[in-house]
Amino acid sequence: MTALICGSYAYDSVMTFPDKFKNHILPDKVHMLNVSFLVPEMRKEFGGCAGNIAFNLQLLGGNPTPMATVGKDFGPYADWMDKCGINRDFIKTIDSEYTGQAFITTDLDDNQITAFHPGAMNLSHENSVGDASTVTIGIVSPDGRDGMIQHAREFKEANIPFIFDPGQGMPMFNGDDLLAFIDQATWVTVNDYEAELLQERTGLSPHEIAERVEAYIVTLGSKGSHIYTKTHRHEIPCAKPTTIADPTGCGDSYRAGLLYGLMNDLDWEMTGRIASLIGAIKIASHGPQNHSFTRQEFAELYEENFGHILEGFL
């Protein structure tokens, strides 16, 4: 199977604040917020949701085909994709724009404040799902608003099953928009904070969302994840990371694990654990695309964390 990964490509400027945001933000002054965080550490990384998902799916041995719009400064990222063996057939360059830019500050509690310049991402609707005629599964991850709406509709019209992953694109959509996405999607995945927003804006409970799709997946950070189906809630444990270095991109890693499980017809218990493990591997590494593993190493870590063999992986 081939997965079409619709979403953003971006350069990430990742900064670490060696304190806790809560010590510097006064709750009774948020209406007049004016704060500055000294960040002695900064790295520039390859990122973006589609870029991160494709990178992790490639590591797992899947077949990712990312679809995105990028800017005139994309050259170094294109070279990185080639080095990783990731398909660039549906990466469209917009010469008048810059590639998306994320500025991410993380505190000692792993809370994050992010500013994002979309650049070429705002023109993602210039790509069409129909151009990738060989794909068999897809994901609509954070991207330009018009592109996300268009690509979800195109997946549905083409009868291609897809994951709806609103992520940090959630603020662009009202309740009716989100209901339309849910009704078009085959699966929906969010983190716990996004789940609260999604449920508040749609008026649907987790079980009611699960009634409309094949599965509703909610990640809970160190508490693991819940996978809701029409008849059951699977409680997926969190894999144990060797260290906690940087949470940036962990959610995208998890989504790559979901895609891998779906592409290989694995059950939800195994799919969720694969997704949990690759997220734990990523969090032990700085940046969203600097980790690596062999399939043998992944299988060994899976058995170590969950107590049984990852059948059919090697």
C-alpha cells in the first residue's frame, strides 16, 4: 500500500526555555500578556507535519508519498528527503513564497509555545489528491485551510480511506467544519487537548465521534493513548523512552505508526503499541527527524516494552 500524506513541510527553529512558563505568566494578567523568554539553546530542524510523518513511516518500512506546497528556500530540505529516500513527486514549489517556518519554545514541563508562518502552505489547495493515482490510504494533517478541506473531500470522493488529523490546524475550523471532516474521514486522531476542543466544538462525546468513524484515537502523552471503536475502547500503554529530550514531532511519529498498522491490516492493540513506541523513540532525540533505528532494533524494543513479539515485522 502507498500512503498519501497531505500536510505541511516546514523549517523548525526549536528553542529551549530553561524554566517553566507558569512561573512567568500571571493568570490574572493574560489579557495584557507581554512576556519574553530567554532561550540560550536553539536548533534549526527539518519539520512540518507531513514531513515528520513521512520520515517516520519510511523508518518503519512503509511507503510514504507526501503532498505539500513549499517555498523557494526548500533546497536543503529536498536534499534531505532524497537522502532519506522519500518520494518528492507531489512536493510543489511556489517560487513567490517561503517554506513554512515554525518557531517552537519548550519549557521544562515540556509545554510548548509555537509561532508559525505558513508561507507556501497556504497554497496547498493547488495540489490535488487525484494527481496521486496509485495511493490506497491517506492522511489530512495540518496544512492550509483550503487545502485541508479540499483534500478531505477528494479522498472521500475517490473512496480512499484517510485519517483526519486536525492538530494545530484546529483553530481554523468551526463546529460545522469539524463535523464535515469527521463524516468524511475513516479515522480521526487528536491529542488530549485537541480532543477537548474537538468535542466542545462539535458537541460530540468520544463515543459519539467513534460512532461516525472506524476509530477515534486520542493520545494522552505519558499516559498512553485511547483508541475508541464503535464497540470498545482500547487502552494503549505508553512505551518507555530511554530519555526525554524533546517532544517536538512526537505526535507525528505516533501518526506514522497508525498509518503503518492500517497499511498492514494490524489490529488496534498492535497498531497503537507501534505508534506508542515510535513516539517514545522520537522523544529521546532532539528535533523531529534526527532519530533512527533498524527494524531489528524496533522489534526488540517492542518486545522489551510490551512483553510479546511484534509478529510479521521482520
